[in-house]
Amino acid sequence: MKKKLIKLLSILPLVFCLPAFAELSLTITKGQDTAQPIAINSFDGNQGLSQNISEIISSDLQRSGKFSPLSQQDFPSKISFTSNVNGQAWLDKGVNDILVGKIERDSSGQYAISYKLIDAVKSTKSNSVVAQGLYRVQDKDLRRAAHTISNVIYQKILNEKGAFNTKIAYVTQPNNKKWLLNIADYDGYNPKTLLTSSEPILSPSWSPNLKDIAYSTFENNKEKIYIVNMYSGKRVLISDARGINSAPSFSPDGTKLALVLSKTGNAEIYIKNLMTGQLTQLTRGRSVNSEPSWSPDGNSIVFTSNRGGSPQIYKIDVSGSNVKRLTFEGRKNQNGRITPDGKTLINIRQTNDGYHLVKQNLETGATAILTSTFLDQSPTVAPNGSMIIYTATYGNQQDLSMVSIDGRFAARLPDSSGNAKFPSWSPFGK
């Protein structure tokens, strides 16, 4: 970026290395009804380790809404990594796929994690093992190895990429005091605090290369947009124009940032080229335009506007042409996000009993309410489109919640420090 267009700032030393105040913990609020059964056996040699590999894998697959792990109490027989599998006994339980594994510690202190995914239909044949692997990791990487195995299983069975090794960014405000920008594994584990501020931190957005996060803040009583580097902690000032500077959103190729500015007196959607600094205004008029989010192909942006009387979701080409209204049901619709396959709109709808997460088929217009939580906000979609994390209100506290894209699985991710909000799911990375 050109020096005359940006101002480079440094954050306090070691801020990135500080641990977050609390991990998010999982509370299941809705199970699956028609998900695919699968057996995840306890890994041989897991006793006494800091992480339970089979439990992590089971939780990953369950959260996707696509799988229903069979309780080990319901296994037709005991199995191990080396034992033969009676395929018919498992098929009688409705289980086609069985995962077994073992963990061994070598002389260097590393753990060798081996796994095999067995097809019960082929259990009497030599090709019954449909996926297998070996990972050598330190203790601190046991969870990452488990997530990697989950990804392998997910892709092998469904022919879709798993998103279990991704990250989330989110904001907390412990005791309603300082604001923290946090990074954690998608399931809330291994949190770190990236930034701490006495002023609000809002709307984090990941860069496609996973190196930067854009966000807005109210430092010195003025709203601004920054990009912070994940590794160096350096910040780049992107916008401090007069009035509103909010809702930054990285383009899929990482070269541009959509944002909301009111420097002309009205809240409008702009695109800023991060290479040249060029600013392009997309929307014009007297309506309020906000919450821009890119389409997966980078050719259009969905946004919220009250140009029709009430807040609704619209789409506009990056050229500023072809504005199209997308939502018509409900009193209000906002926080629009398009799934990675480009087929579904995810947004928040106001109904008679509150604000709920909704999905809409962009081809047919058919909609479905996914949640029964209260005052839902800020949805973010997994990079494979299988899960959604959003903010919900529980009593007087805001927490992150998760729901599978088909609504089969739902869970709460409460942060013990309270008031977790503005989640942003990382991309796969480039």
C-alpha cells in the first residue's frame, strides 16, 4: 500500500501472545434426527493423554449435522485397531463406517497417531479400509491432528472438504469493560487475544491468506477501520473518513475491502482497493446501506438497505449496477451472507417472536428458519458451507452459538467471561 494512503501503527508488545480470558465451551441444544450413523472407537493408547482423540473427532462430525456418532455403549462388539470387524453386526446397527485408531509415544516424545476408516459392507474383503493415515505430533498438537482426521473422514464419505481445522475470530467484553479481539479454533479451543481496547471493537473479517483481520473500532471517540497482521501485530489504518467507518469485508482474492462510509452524509457501500488505495462508491441515494458481504466469485456484494421501507437484503454488482432485492419474507432481514457454493443466502430475519437465523435458496426463493434462539445476530458461515456460527442472547448475556446448515445440530458456545459477539469464520486459506 502507498505510504500516503495509510498510517502504520504498532500495538502493544506481546498482545498477540496473551491467552484469551476463557475458552468457549460446547453445550449441545439440538441433536440430529436423520444424520448418517458412524462408529468412532476409542483410540488404543489414548488413556492418560491431555486430549481424547475419538471424542474430538466425534464432536467434529456431529457438529456438521451430517453424522450421528454411535454411542460406544451401543457398539455390537468391542473392537481395536488390530481386531477384525464383523461387518454385518455393524450394518444391523445401521452403521456403514467405522473408525479405529491407536496412539504410541516414540523416543523423541512425539505421539504417532494411526487411524483406519473401515467400510462395514467390505469388511470381509481386502479393500475394507477406505482411508488410513499416520500423524506424528507433539502433545500441544493432538487436537489439530484429531481435526485433521475428521477432515479426512468428512471428505472421504461425503466428497466434501471438511472445515475442522479452521479458526474463528470473535469479540468479547469481560464484565462489560475492555473489548478483546480473540482468535480460537472453530470449536472455541486454543483461544488467544489479538487486541485489547477500552473502546468497542466491531465486525472482524479474515483475509483469504489468513494473515490479516480487518475490523472497526472507536478509538479516540472516532470510528475507524484497521487491518491487523496476525503474526507481527502491526496495524494499518484503512479508513478514518468523516462519520461512519464500519463493516469491513475482505474480497475473496484479498485485494479489496468492502466497507460502509458516510462521508457524503449518508451510509453507503464502498470498495477500497488495498493495492492502490482507490475508493469506489457502489450505492447512492437517501437510504441507509450497510453490512456488505462478498459473493464467493467476487463479482457482487450483498448488503442491507432500507430503500424499500424496512431493512432488507439486496445484491449489487461490483460495478455498481444490477441492484436486486433478495428478501421479501419477514418484517426485517439483515446480516446477509452467501454460502461458499453461491446457492444459499444466510441472514437474520425479524419474525413475530424475535430475530432468527434463516437460510434462503437463491434459485427458488424457498426459506427455512434454522434457530429458536433469541435476538440472533452476525452469522458467519464455515468455508465449506456446512455450519454457521452466530451471536445469540441468553438472558442478559450474548454468546456464540452454532447450527448446521440443515438445522439438524445446534449448540451454544458460551464464554465464561461473557458477552461474546461478532464471530468471523476463517477461510481455508490460500
